[in-house]
Amino acid sequence: MLQYSLRRLIIGMGMLVALSMLIFLLLRLTPGDPIDAYIDPNLPMSPSDLADLRRSLGLDQPLPAQYLGWLQQALTGNLGYSIKRLDQPVLGLVLSRIGPTVLLMGTALAFAIVAGITFGVIGAVRRNSLADLSLSVIALAGISSPAFLSALIGLYIFSVRLHWMPSGGMLTPGEEFSLGDLLHHLILPAALLSVAQAALIMRYMRASLLEVLNQDYVRTARAKGVREFWVITKHALRNALLPIVTLIGSTIGLAIGGAIFIESVFNWPGMGLLLVDAVQTRDYPVIMGATLVIGACVIVVNLLTDITYAVVDPRIKVG
């Protein structure tokens, strides 16, 4: 198990370096000059001043040298300083936004797991019934709907029209912190973020349980007179959950992409909103730092998913 974990960790580190190289290259290929982000339009600079600024930032060096210089600093924990946020350290800025994003994504994942598994079991047990067909249509709509569309529709219905939920933010401005206020702001964005994940889990859960229900040991349990409830929960459900473990880990990337849109629509102060603001203001150090941290989180989650699957499924041999 240790060798397996180390091997997966090394692969993950290589993927993280490749991701940083790709983002660094894409930022350099965007229209405009990176030096423009450091210039105040109201304060004209002479060509010599621009050359000195470019030299001080290392932008006069070839791209490989620029990337290696950034990577060397990043390995020591120095991700640079924000351009548009009064020279705040990027690492501190990013770490301050992880908590709200983890809260949002964790709640959404809990919603998705509970709803997806529950409705998947119902669809499998009542195969081809009206309930099964209705759930399949809803799941298809959930998978097909992009996160920004779900966010806008949910915001319009529950906040603008019905006034059931707040329209944005993490807490009510001007009020003291309370758990109830936090949950009131959290429920709607978390529920909307969980739509696509819940739909995927439901589809996989239904298909996996249908396959398990046709196995010989399930038919044997039924032949022995075991009640259908215990056949489903004790014999079939546990084995049907194995593919869901991998699916949950693989949907973390989907959840991060959705969180960027959800946080932007609901003004949720997390990593997604920070990244969108950085792109709009061309804050290159923040874009690189935020992308690196998000990529590292996805790789760690996938590593934990692989290890968990290897532990719960005895058929997988690791070494």
C-alpha cells in the first residue's frame, strides 16, 4: 500500500508541474503585455522606466527562465505578491479563501451523495416505473444544465421571485455572526452546486445496483426468504457502492468548475470568486497561485479516492 501511495503521489506531482507549465504558457499567450498590469494609466512611464520595471520583474528573460524562476520560488512557498491587492502575498490571499470554498463544496458533496444514492436506489428497485422514468429525466436535465445556468435560474426563483433565500454573500452585512445566518446563505448555492454531481451519482448508482441485483448471491438470499429490504441494504447496496467511491473523487474537478460560477453569481468569498476577479484584473501572480492550489487539491482528492477504493475493494491488489 505504501509503494502504491508513493507511486500515485509521484504521478500527481508530475501532473501538478505540467499544469503549472500549461497555465504559465497560456497566460503568456493571452493578448497584451504582462507589464501592463503593473502600470497605472494615470501615471505615464518613459521607455527607460518600462525597461527597468521589466528587468526587475524578470520579464526580459526567456519564457523557460521565467517559469523556472517562478517554480523555484513556488517550491519554497513564495507564490509572489498580488498586483491589484496592495501587494498582498498570494499564498496568504489564497489560503484565506480556501475555507469558504471547502465549506461550499463539502456541503454540496454531502447533498449530492445523499440525494444521488437515495434516488439511484429508488430508480433501481422500481425499474421502469413512473418514478424511475421521472428520476431519469430529472437526472438527464441536471447533467445537461451548466452550472452558471442552474445558478441564475435558482437565484431568480428562490431569491428574486420567492424571497426565500438571500441573493448573495456568506453572511448578512452589519449583523453578528450566527450559524443560522451562515446556513441560510449556504443552502441555496450548495444545493445548486450539487445538482450535476447528484445526477451523475444517481445514474451510476442505479446502473450499479441493477447489475448487483442480478448476481447469484442476491438471488440466493431471496430464495432463502430474506426480506427484500435486507436483500437491498445488506447484500446488494454495499457492493453497488464501490464504483460510486471512484465517481465521487472524479467529480471533484466538476465541482470546482461549478464552484467558480456559483461563487461568482452568489458573491461567495471563495477561491472561485478570487480566481475570476484575478482574471478580470489580469492579476497574474494570483491566477498562477490559485490555479496551483486548486490543482493540488484535485490531485490530493484523487489520490485519497484511489487509496480508499483499494482499501474497500479486496479484488484490487496494490504493491
